[in-house]
Amino acid sequence: MWKNGYVWQNVYWGNFFSKDSSSAWVKNIEKATFDIESDKSYSGELSQYNVGIGKFVPFIIIKSDPPSKISDAEIKQALMKWINSNIVSNFGSKGAYNIFFPPGVTVLLSPTEASCKIFCDYHNSIDGSKGPFYTVEPYPCNRGCNQCNNNLLDTLVQGLSEEMVELKTDMDPGSGWVIGNEELCDFCDHNFVCNQLSTGEFVNSWYEEKRKTCWTSNSRFEIEKRKRVENRKKLMELLIIVGGLIGGFSLLSQQTTYAIAAMFGIFLTSSLLYYILILESEENQSGILYKLLHPFNRYWGLLVAFTFSSLLGLLFYRSINYQIFSTDFLNFTILETILLILIGDYLYRIPRN
């Protein structure tokens, strides 16, 4: 399996791809292949199969047209000819080729297995685990290869994403990561879901061994959301400790000069504790906390924290016989309100998507 350092090269076979009218088509395919390979949540998550993210070298256009019907054996012969003639890069077992065909070409895996009738695309190897490895990408079929929309580019990219994933995880078909006798994407195709990368490309699901489920674009957002939530929690837990120490020390000191510090510590601790409750409830949306807290936005939480800390502050002022409605107290109340807005606008924004 490839950990890192493997290389892709896109090969466009036919004069069709050298025409000005096809330049946008080629450009879009180049973008799609790069986006598929570089997406950390899609290709990057294949690290669980000991596969890293690769890179691309410049594409090649073979201007001579392929025959209107071409077998896999003929594709292998052509690829080896290009490699031996230095027309395409020589990767050995360290890379792979995506071979794209123009309209009007039918690819045959056997006399009875034709593209757009039996299959959409596939991947293969010339000499087993030694390579060279390649995917075969016929011009998009009009029907049967796109369950999401009727866009030809989306049709091509969906199949391409599947073959790129399966080539990396099962380079010599049937000898790598398979579930029963099915490759990772084939297994998930039984319960097909339309997935899009953040860059817009439609891609096919693949089986995640570590999560025991098929990859979806939603799982990508959930992973990112959990990371943001966990980072936010760590920051708030640290601030709770700081706030608790400030508030606790100030209360124990029983000195008037520490009153404002005490109130700030109490405010910080109580408001952050409240927000952590909101985060916990977000992770368990069937729980009671979620049902109680979710209808309220973050400013409701701040209001609760503000009221709670202010009441405790008043009791503290009263306990040390300090005048409640003093200028210092009113100034602190204004300061606390400003802090409430500034801190709240950053810390209390619940991460979504």
C-alpha cells in the first residue's frame, strides 16, 4: 500500500481533448482530481488503510484517437508503449494513471462487458502488485452512472472518485482491502448516498473500517464540529479554573478591594459552566438538557450567567458591609456588560456544520 509519495498523472486519449472547445472540460477534470486527492476528510481519512495523500504531475494529451471499441488488453498495451516511449511518466509501483476517453468510444472488459452497459469505469494493473496501475474513465454515460443529477461532469467525477479510492486501497483488484468480495466503494454503493466535498465535487462513499460505517460528507462536518467543540471546551475549562481561583481567593480575602475580582471570577466560572452544559446537550440531542437549552440562544445563557454572578456579587458586597450602590459597583456592572458582549460573541457561538 502507498503511505506517501505516490503520484497521479491524468492521460487524455484522443484529439477531442486538444480542441479549444474541450479545454474547459479538461480544466474541470484536473480540478476535480486534485480536489478529490487533496481533501483531508475524504482521501485523507484513508490513512486508516495505511494510504496517504499523493500528488499530481502535469497531464498528458495523446492526440491520436483510440479505436471506437477498445479492450482492456489494448489499453494495457498502449499504456506500456507510452511509458517505454517516455510519453507519460514512469512511476513503476509508486503511482497511477487516470486514462480518460473521448465521446464515442466503448471500452470492453470482455466481449459481453461494455462501458455504459455493464460498468461505468474501473481500475486495474498491468502486472499485479508490481503495476503499473491505472483507472479507465470512459466518457460519461447518459444514464445509470449518476444517481444524484444529470450533469456529465458530476457523472464522471463520481466514478473517478470511486476508482481512485479503490485503486489506492486495492491496487491489484481483489488482493487489498475488500469486504467479502467487494471493494470499499462497491460495498457502500448498495446504500447509495449523494455526497459532495466542500469544493463541490460529487464523490462516492467508501467503507470506514475504524467507524464501521460508510463515509458521508456529513461525517466530515461532524468530525470538524467535534474538533471545534473539544478545543472550545479545553479553553473554557482553563478559564473556569482561572475564574474559580480569582473568585475563590477574592472571597476568602474578605477585602473590599477584591470585590470586583471576585465578581469577575464568579461571572466567568458560572457563564462558562452554563455554556459547557449547552455543548454537552448538543452532543446528545435526544437528552433533556438539549430540549431545555436548545430553544434559547447564546445571549439567554449570558443573561443567566450575568444575573447569577451579579446576585453573588451583591451578596459578597453585603457580606463585607460594602455599599451596594456605590460608584465602583455601578462601574463594574457596566464593565461586566461590555465583557458579556465581547466574550459572548466569541466563546458562546455554538459551532455548527
